[in-house]
Amino acid sequence: MFTFLSPIERILVASRAVWFYLSKIFWPSNLTFIYPRWNISPADLLGYIWLLAGIAACVAIYFLRRCFGRSVEVAAAFFVATLSPVLGFIMLFTFRYTFVADHYQYLACIGPIALASAGIVSLSNKFAQYRAVIVSAAVLIVASLGTLTWRQAATYSDIEMLWRTTLARNPECWMAHTNLGLVLFEKGKIDDAIANYRSALQMQPDWWDAEYNLGTALLAKGQVDEAILHCEKAVSMRPTDPDAQVALGNLLAQKGWIDEAIAHYQKAITVRPDHFLARYGLGHALLEKGELDSAIQVCRSALLLRPLDADCHTTLAIALEEKGNPAEGIQHYQKALELAPKSIPTLTNLAWLLATSRDASLRNGPKAVELAGQADQLVGGTNILVLRTLAAAYAENGEFANAIRAAQSAMQLARMNGEDSLTTDLVQQIALYRLGMPYRDTVK
């Protein structure tokens, strides 16, 4: 939920923030990317100390102007006025997790720094005999600040280091846990990513984005049922988020609940018509359901959004092949291989079509052997469907001895895996190869 502050709460935040920023200019210790969020309560009398200190400072500046002129007044006014848009009077998204950030005062710090610099010059002029000491002290301070800046800059050298450092200095920062989880997920450290997402949800249980991210990470671990629970929570919290809808649709499709998956893909498309993954997921689900015309239409629309997506070309090719248009399907298989030359499904599907099509004009034995051989090398000779396809390709190319060996290897694997239906098909295909006959698919 977005943070709403009452007028008095905004004043309390602003008064404390002014002193916070001023202190970081002259004593830049314990710097962090995201500072802990203060607990602001109008009922807490201690919270008014910063406001009272600000009022006292204004009174002091007013009366001391006789001694120091208006320089202090101008510097203070510049500092506060420049900071005012980020002090809390205007609600910012970042107020969900912090009220202050170092970069908010980059421009505002010019005022106090200019005042301090002018003060050093005035001192050196007034005490000319100590000018060397004053200048040396100033140089030492600048050098020290430069060293601290160099050390702080190292925090930003790597995104993972940034979020780990932030958590070391602000352990309750749920935003840092979430962002670190995203970094770790991209690096393939799924368990660590899940742990950070869970920590974020413990600190901020009503945050839908963390539910969605956790669901995605659990899916990568193969924990589909728990992933569905978290994605359902994300969708219930933010039904207008298309990414959460697509994530839930993908999970439901993986469970075989195609109609439910289609409903979520359609909701995502309603929210964002140009959402490629929603259209691709919908096309794939429609293909699984056997609604070929709709699948083809949706896949074509998805490719208009992302014409260089290899998986979508493959899905469209399958739908076209099953619809009885293998010639156009071959074109999309070939395009998919241009984009992803090592795609096992694409290599296998295209090789199968070229080896087993009932249309003689489409068959190409040598090319089928080449493609199926590439797929077999990529999987190390352990994939049943690839071996079956390689056997069919050999048979189409007239290499029946090789076809029998490949089909027998596939049959052994099928028996070991308990795939009885596939074993029966391979027995029949081997019988054909022994007779010197290639296999023909039933799809035209």
C-alpha cells in the first residue's frame, strides 16, 4: 500500500529530514543506498525535537545576521527550498520504504558547502598569519572526504554488492531483499533468490510484486503447486498486472489446466494488448487445446510484436503443420533455426516433418538426417523423441541399418521410462525399417 501521511506527519518527516541531510554533508558516516524508514507518530513528543530545533535555528539565524550578514540566511534558505520537493510535503513512491536518500540533496548541498567555503576564505583573510594552517586543514578535510567518496563508490561497482551492502547496513529493507532476489535469480542462484523473496514478504506481506517474483522462482525450482499459490496471491492483490496474470497462466498451463491458463492470458491481453508473452502463452495454450485456427491467429499477432522470437515461430509452425499446412510450417521452423540454431524442439520437429511427411515434395532425407543428428549430439543420445526422429530420418535417406539401431535405442529408453504407448509405436516403426520401408506420419 502507498504511504499516506497526514499534514502534521509530513511536517515531522520534513523537519527531521532537513537535519538528516545537513548532518550527512558535514559528517558523512553510515551512508547507505536505502536508509531505514522512520516511524513517525504525532503522539510521540520526541518526534517534535527536530521541528523545535529547526525553529530555534531559524531564530538564531535571524538574530545573528547582524554579525554574519545574510550569508547564513541565504545558504539555509537555498538548502531548504531546494530540498522541499523531497522532504515529505509531496508524496513520493520511495516513501514506501524510506523517507530520505543521499541523491535527493545533490543540488541542495551547494548552499551549505558554499557557506563553509566562504567561511574558510574569510578566516584565512582575517587570520592571515594562520592562513597556511587553515588552508592545510581545509585540504586535509577535502582529501578525507575524497577518500570516503572513493570507498563509498565501490559499493556501486556491482549490483549484487550494492544490495548486499544495503542489507548489511539496513537489514529490515524489504526492497533490498526483493532486488537482491532478482539479481540472484538472473544469476541462477534460485535458492538464494527464494530466501530473499521470503524475507521481503515477511517484512512486507502485502507486497504483490514479491509474491509474483517468489512464484516465478519456485517455478524454476519445479515447485509448481506452491508457485501457483503465490502467483494467485499476486493476481488477487493486483489483478491489473499483466505480468502476474501471465506467470499464473504459465503455471496453470504446466499443470495441464489449459482453460484456466487461457483465461489469465486473455486477462493480461485485455490489460495490455501488446504484451507479447501473454499472446505467445495464449497461442501455445490454444495449440494444446487443439483450437488450431485460434492458435495460428494468436501466434501470428504475437510475431507482429516480436518477429524474432524463435519459440513463437516454432509454436506457429506446429500449429500450421497440424492444420494441414506443413509447407508454411517448414518456413517458420527454418526461421526459428536461424534465430536459435541449437533449439532441440525445433531441430527435432523439422527433421520429423522432412522425414515423415506424406507430401513427397516436402521430404528431404539428407536434411532430416543432418537436423536430427545435430539434435542428438546436443542431447547426448539420451532423448527418446530425438532418437525416434533420427531413425525416421535415416529410413527416409535409405539408411535402414542406422534407422533400426536408432529406433532400438529409443525403444530401450521408452521401456525404461515406462512409456508403453511410445514403445508400441517404435516396435511398429522398427518393423517397417526391417522391411526397407520409411515411416509416414498421418499428418498431411
